[in-house]
Amino acid sequence: MSFRGARRATRNLAVLPGLRRANEPPLASGSEPVKQYYIYILTNRSGTLYVGVTNDLKRRVYRHKHGLIKGFTSKYGINRLVYYESTTDVRSAITREKEIKGWRRSKKIALIESFNRNWKDLAAGWFRITAMHPSDVDKSQDTRGKRRDSSLRSE
């Protein structure tokens, strides 16, 4: 996906202090675990963009991919992760999310393409789909998830 005007907008991109691209390791200053906050951009097949912030990127993307977050993303099928960055400061993450949300579309596209030129789903290999074996299915549940009444002969 390439959009007109994206190249010009690239020059105006700025990253706030403390923000890192996803492939940069967190800076640890001791033995305490470093808390991470992520600013991310999702899209769908038609190129609609969604910008969000979270402290657990893998969980949030899973929820978007499976339509578990009701609203804009589930309504428009927005489930492909095309960009993310991280920070250890929650205020910087929220500020950055608001900054990106305020940008023109062309500037968001330039940001995505500076990191992910081909708009690949960055979370494509994150989740395994496992097929259930028939013996794993709870026989007391019918296909609609309601409990079957074992006293009824027709079931």
C-alpha cells in the first residue's frame, strides 16, 4: 500500500524522548522489571487506520484480531498490526498516541512506511490456531453453548 503525499510527510516525523521503536531493547536500570507501554497502529484490508495505546501489546492485538473489543475496530474489521513503538513512561505513551491521532492521514502513512514499507501484519505469527480434537469437546454443551437437558430423549 502506498499513498500519495506520504513521502513529503516523512520529513516532519519526530519521536518523543523516551520512545523507542519495537526492535530496540528496554533500558533497565536495576533488577526491577521494566514496565512497557505501546503505541500501535492497526489497519484493515481497505486501509482504514486505528491508533491505540496499551501496556500489553500482544493481548490487545489478540483481542482486536478476534473482535473482542467492541466498537470501531470490530465494526470495520481492523485487525492488522502495521506499526508500534514502546516507551517505559505511560505519560509519554498517551501523549504520543494523541499526537499521532491528530496527524493527517498522509503523515500516519509515512510513519507506517518508515517502519513497515510493505504493510505486513507484524503480529502474523504471534498466535497459534489449534484445532480441537472431538474428544476435547464438552458433550454436555450443545452447539449454541447452552446446557443440554439429559432428560430429553430427542437430544
